[in-house]
Amino acid sequence: MPSSTLRFVKMSGAGNDFVVADNRGGAIEETEKPPLARRACRRKLGIGADGLILIERDGQRRNADYVMRYFNADGSEGELCGNGTRCAAVFAREIGAGGTSQRIATPAGVLRADILASTARAATVRVAMAQPSSIRRLRLSDLPGGEAEVFALEVGVPHAIEVVPEVGAVDVDRRGSAIRRHSAFPAGANANFIALDEGSGEIRLRTFERGVEAECLACGTGATAAVTVAHRFFGWPAAVPVRVASGDLIHIDCDGEAPLMVGPVTRVFEGAFGLVSESTAPRSERPEGR
């Protein structure tokens, strides 16, 4: 039996799900974080999530309420997660690390989050996102389904955007995986497929996410990237609702100093997870290839 446990809350940001925990006391050491993310996020054998979020103290004095550390399901650390930032803000208020308005330190910079409405189980949160980078237009070959023109940019993390007639017709697992690993992106990229639905005024989005290595039901930085591309290249308004794979809407407004993202957060459940090293975990709980 494990000698200690991790108290956590499972949270969902528009279908993008996370294990969220308080590490302000430093109980989880740096070397333990990637393996903990891999164990906790594994579907069926762990809690199951797209990523692990740890709330930590701001030792660098960046005038932030706390530090948000985000680890993908494969154990790699992400620079930013938009939906995760909304979940972190709700959890941080629960544990007293922040209030209704917060400053959150991330590797992509200090972000502001505002909890606009909340109940015991759900909330609506606005986050001022990282400023999108300049955009490159690339033509990629050797892809399942044929070559693609993509728009490449960063919103804290790298993204590739392909505009398609209908997102439901895309083989996201195969095509998304190929774009995510394409040589045009040495560090990898989230592969996003967007459809510009003029009838509804919405952008429809599906994302194959780097670090999760699968399609996620939502991507906040991907939604921001999608609206940025639609506005700059296709004449769409700066403020657009994005319909993600879960069916939820994420509202993006790029008409300002920083893009504003507004979206839902749901508190799914809470519990305790055993803290054991990978070397002592049952073989079925260890990552593939270990």
C-alpha cells in the first residue's frame, strides 16, 4: 500500500479533463511530477485525464497569486493550457490560493483569470490568454488523406490550423497525429481542424493534442488560435464562439491587448490517489515501454 496519498479534484473545462491538486507545500518533488502525471492520467488504470495540474507557490515573486504547473498525460510539461487555467482558477479559490480575480504564473507568462459565475459544481471563467505569435502558412505533404495547407502559430504552445469544410469528416487520429509529428514542427504541435460555419456564426473545432497524443474534447489555446486565424485571414469578427468536440462553446475575443477566453468549468469528483513510484507500481500501471 502507498505510504501517502494525493488529494485531488477531477475537473473538466468544456470536456478537457484534469486532475487538479494542491502542491503549495511541496509534497510532490520535481522528479516525481512527470511519473505522477502518467499514472494519474491513464484511462482505466488511473484517475483518467488529459493532464495533471499542480497549484504551487510563486517562489520567483512574479506578483502572482500562485504558479500553475501543467503536465500532459504523457508526463511532458506544457507551457500553457487554456481550459486547464480556467479549472485551476476555480480550484485555487476553493483552497484559498486566489480570489474571484487572480494572477496565475505559467511558463507562458502571468495570466489574469476572473471567475464570472459559480455554483458548487460549475463555473464560468474568463482568462486573458497569451498573445498569439505571427502566423506562417505552410503546405504539408505525406499526410493521410492528402496534402494540407496549414496556418502555424503559437498561443503559449504551438498550433497548426487546417480549415476544412466539415470537422466531422476528418480522421483526426490519423491526420492529426501526422501533422502533430510533421518535420515542419520540430517541437511538435497541436493539430487543429476548423470549419467556419457562416450559418451559425460559430467556428467548429477538433484537436489532436500534443502530449495527450489523442483527440481531446476541447482545447482552449486551440480555440484562441482558430479565432485568430479566422479573423486575420478569412475576415471573421474578432469575437467568435467556438464549438468544441464536447458540444460546449468557448467564447474567444481577440479584439484587445490579449485574447479573452470565456468558458465553462465543471467539478466532476474528488478523491485520494496513492503516491507510489513507477518502479514499485504494478506493471499494468507503468507507462508503455517501461
